[in-house]
Amino acid sequence: QMDYFWFDSWCTCAKCRAVDEAEGSHSGTIIRFVNAVADAIQDEFPEARVDTFAYLYSREPPKRTRPRDNVLIRLCAIEADYGRPLNDRRSPANRAFLRDLKAWRRITKHLYVWDYTQNWRAFQAPHPNLPVLQPNLALFHRLGIDGVFEQASPFSPHSDFELLKSYLIGRGLREPDFDWEKETAEFLAAYYGEAAPYIAEYQRLLQDRLRAWGGPMYFVNDLEWLDAETVERAQEIFGRAFAATRDETLTQRLRSAYLPVQYAALVCPPRVYQTPDTYVFTRPPGPTLEEYFAEATALGVTHLNDYPFDALRTRLKGQTPPRYEVAPIEKLRNDRFEIWIVPARGGAVVRWRELATGRDWLAGYDDIRSLRGRLQVEATTDTDRWAEPEPIEEAFTVVERGENSLTFETRLDNGLLIQERVELIEDSLETRLTLQNLSAETVVPKISIVAETDPGGRVSAQSTPQSIALRFPSAGRTVAMEIVDAAPGDSVEVDDEAGPRFTRLVSKADRAPLAPGARRTLTVRHRISEQRPPHSPPAPGS
């Protein structure tokens, strides 16, 4: 199995598909193949074990096939919630992983776990998983797991408390039931000296914040759980720690421990204040991007994650995120609807309110820091064939205002100009994209218009390659999405992986290459009506 988690890379030929369907998992083809290899080498190499992964799409064990006794299954915990122990029943991600772990244990003679200790978005990011390490190791021991591989930051020093985590993991692998809090206190006292109480205070601060947030903390995360207030309190704690430390060696260790706080000051979710016509964003004080680079480089950091450290500069467009920012709200209104558009936030439509009922069909205005519940343009300039569009976060510039319309534009790094016109038309919200290649090279436009509605449960109904109609019985409404004057390569779909709250409607623009200077348009109309679409099942109780 290849190490790709952003697309489905299993074989889909008729024979492999038949095996996977019979086994109820894509692990079916993998284990049958690995068993064949294990059988072939058994006589010549009786002491050898054939190692394979249960990873992402192959994490669920096969229903019929059993691994041979000389096969070793290495189960990867990449989807786990690292903010809670694996046996915490409040975590859906951990319940699912523990189910698969126990299922593999029942059918496998040799089972290992591949686990993670840092945030793979940024090794230097705060990642308060200390209370999880010991309970998970004890759980693996009780379940009879043969071995555990804990992957930390392989390239770069000074990740989030990597030395402390290595110490605790080393103890836990030998003595799974050790007192991790006692061992942590002893390590801090020995390693940080007079600064130890401040480091302990900082760790409690992060753990308290994660608990208060209540959501999951994944292997890759953008610090969604953190907030500006916590970062500022962390800065104050480290200020006291530096003031209390006189020893140069301890000061150097504090500098390394402080790197995650400095990273968080750059990228953590900002505070948001809403006025009637604006969103105001503020961030904690902290280093500029170049100051952070200089400090991290001086401490020997070479990688932010699996990629060289300079990837952070690319992600932030080479600029320090603004400490203070005002994003105007553009409002359009007709007899039926009111919509809010925030050009500075990727030109997103963050509110679509039906005036008669007061129902919000788009509710991204409620948490403007997230990218959920919006109608927005998604794009990618990545030329990799597997790269798919992501929400545009660049600011759009308003170029024209009409009575019920707004036109705004932005230019992507590959030279593609995106001009978007949003208009209220009676019972519809219409978005028209005009794409123009301003570069000297041919561009493949991977562009989508995505609407994440939030009206409650739906019943899928009418569908064609360029249109979809969905019935929402609890609202008594039908939402129809249609591409107007569709090109052959334009298409629409419902993305059912958006989570239980949202229904994600995706309109994809034709991806035929766009020559220098060439233009292309995509017009999508979202209509709300009371009429039930053809072939729609009746609402429950009707």
C-alpha cells in the first residue's frame, strides 16, 4: 500500500474489487498477497516475518482471510484523536480505531502499532498529548500488542517537548503502568532547573485549553483548539521563566521550549469581533515571520514537517499574518433573501438567510474563522495530478457593485485571474466565475464552487451531470443546484464526507487546459423552493 492519504490509491480492477467486496475491506487484496509472499519464503527463512501495514483504507481487517503466522501487521493510528486516550469512549475517532485494533488482535499472531507524538502540520506546534502517552501504551500492553513504534520528528530538533516525550515513551514501553505525572515532574526538574515550575504551568495551560475546547486533536491540525488568549498567557509564563533563569544552558533549553509558542503566535486562530458591517481580527503579539525563521534556524531547525522549513514561508505567502485586520461585510438583499459576502476572506458568501422563515442556508458567519458553512470558490495551483481544490483564502478585490450583485476578483500564483459575480435573482443565488489565464504558460484550472448548507437532514433526489435537487423535509424546502450553460467538462456532485452537520454541494469547472490569454466561465445557480423535486421520497409522516 502506498503512503498516500489524500486520495484513494487501491486497485479497482474487477478481480481486486471482487476480493475487497468479499472481504469487506481493501485489506483483503493486501493480506492475500502478503500471505502468498509469506508462504513462499516460509521454508527457506523460517525465522523471518513479512511486515505490512493496516493503514488508512486498509485499516479495517478482512472478514475471511487470516494473516499467516509469519506475517506481522503494523496498524497505524493516523486517524486517532491525540487529545484523548484511545479508550476514551467520548471520541468517535478513537472508538473506531480501538474497534479495528481489537479485531486485528483476534485474527493476527503478530501485531504492532505505528503511533505519532507530534503534529505533522508543524513539528514546532504546541501538541499537548502528554496525558495520552502512558494510557495508550498501557492499553497496547493489556491487549497483547507485540510492539509499538512511536514516530516523532525525524528531521528537526526542538519539536514540542520531544525529549520529554521520548523519556516518557521509553519508560512506558518497559513499564506501561508507570506514574507519568511523577516522571514528568522529575524530568522537568532535572532538565529545566529553576524554570521547571513555569514549564509545568505552561503544560497545564495547554491541557486545560484542549479540554475546554472539547474537540479532537488530530495527527495533522492547524491549532483549531488553540486561541489567542491562551497564546498570550503562554507568552507571559515564558516571560517569567526567562526572568527567573540565570544559567545559560537552561536559557537555551527554554528557547527551544518557547519555539512552539512563537509558532502559535504566528498562526493560531485570531480573536474575532463583529460589528454590523465588519469582522475585526486580532492576533497575539509575537515575532515576525523572518524573526521566527532566524530563531528557529539558530536553534538548528531544518524542517517544519516532512518538508523543508521554508515551506512555512510559502504557506504564509512570505508575509507575517496581520496582527490587526478589518474585513468588511458586503450585504445583498431582495424580497426573499439576504446574503453576506466577505471579499477579504476568499470572497466567501457566509450567510444566506431566507427572510420569511429566518432559516440560514449558509451559516459560516457564525464562526468566520472556520471554512465551513459557506459558499466559496476552491482552487489549487499544485500541478500534481492528485492535487484537488481547497478553499481560497486570499483576499478578493471588489470591482463592481450592483443593486443585487457584487463582483470581485483575485489572481492565483499560477497567473489565473478569477473574477466572481454573486447575484440574488428572485428565488436563486447565482455565482458566475470568469477564469482568465494571464500567464505565458498553459494552465489547468482546478476550480470548484462549493456550497455547504446547514439545514438539517436531507433526502437525495433528482440528479443529472450538471444539476442536483435535494429535499430537506424538516425545512419543507428543496435546494436545486444547476450549472447554467454548462460546458462538457462541467459537473456537479454532493460530497458526503463533509460531516453530519453540512451538506456539501460541489460544482466543478471544466479542467481542459487554458491557453495564455484564454477565458472560461462557470455559472452556478442555487435555487430554493417549496416544491418537491421529481422522484423525491415523501417526508416522514407526510
